[in-house]
Amino acid sequence: MRCSRAATEITRSRVLRSALEAFSSRGVRATTLENVAALAGVTRGAVYWHFENKAALVAAIIEQLQWPMDIGPDITAYRTHPKPLQLLREHMWRKMTRCMDDPNQWRTAQLVLGHPARAELPASAAARIKRTMEDAVARLSQVMTLARERRQLREGLQPTCVAHCLHSVGIAVLTEHADQREGCRRGASSLCIDLFMAGACSDIPATSHR
């Protein structure tokens, strides 16, 4: 029984990896479940055993994405850190780098970041992405609010607006590299994130950056 369950899980994982590879190379719309089955080395029936249709398969792939700009629901570390914005910058860039270095996570992120690819996603997957982004911004807002309470957020800035902007900057940095091949991803720079965070901090003069 255990062997059967293990084999089933292995097949499911193989199908997910193959589907992600096919979606990345062919596009979601042009890829059929037959294509996925052939690439995974399984029957079409095996694919349907795990996923009732392509929309369910895409949804399962999106479900595995660890959104790089989402710092997670626990902000305890930010409450105890003397400079929460500094910790936020380090945490966020580490997650973005980890995403770019993980082939499966990066391919999934490319589906989300690339305009043509994202336009092909089923409505259920698009809705999931929208919720994920909203959650990420809400959590960033919590840290920005904490920084404002400590007078570490530049005067006049609204935490929610700053969180939205930071999230957009992160997307822009990743999108710049979303259409590049494997060997080019490591060229990503944190400069945009650094400049944004420096501009948001109250203890750094706004005129100190070019």
C-alpha cells in the first residue's frame, strides 16, 4: 500500500514537472495534456487520474509557487528588530534570489510574470495569483506601519502605498529577467530594491541618491 502511494506521488510530481517544462517552452494554451503525458513518460490516463483537466493542472503548479515578495504571515522578527525596513530588504531580496535560483520556482514565476503566459492562465489560477499578491502587499504594509510607528518611515509616506510600490518594484526586477535563459538569471541586481528602501527610510536624506 505504501509503495503504491509512493509511486502515485512520484507520478504526480513527474507530471507537474513535465507540465511546467511544457508550459514554459510551448505556452499554456498550446500545450495539451497529451503533450504533458508524452514528456512525463506516462499515459494520458495517468495524467487524468491526478488532474481532471488542464486548468486543474495549471492551478496545482501555481499552488506550489512561493511568491518572492511575500514575507509570510509571521512578522515577529520585524517587531523585535531595531530597523525593520533593513530586515525587510534583506528578507525580500533573499527570497527573490532563491526564486531565481530554483529552476521549478523560476519557471512558475515566469508564467506569472510574463504577460503573454499570464494571459493564457485559467481564471482559477489568475484568481489565485491575485489573492497571493494581495496577501503579499498586506504583509508588507504591516512592516511599513511598524516602521512608521517607530518614525523610521519617511514623513508623509503612507504604509499601504509604500508596500504597493515596493511590491511593484520587486515584480519589475524579476520581470526584467523573466524572458532570459537559465545562464542569465544570476545577473539580477538588488540596486532598485536598495534605492527604493533607502528612499523610504526616514534616517537617509532623500538628496543623497543620484
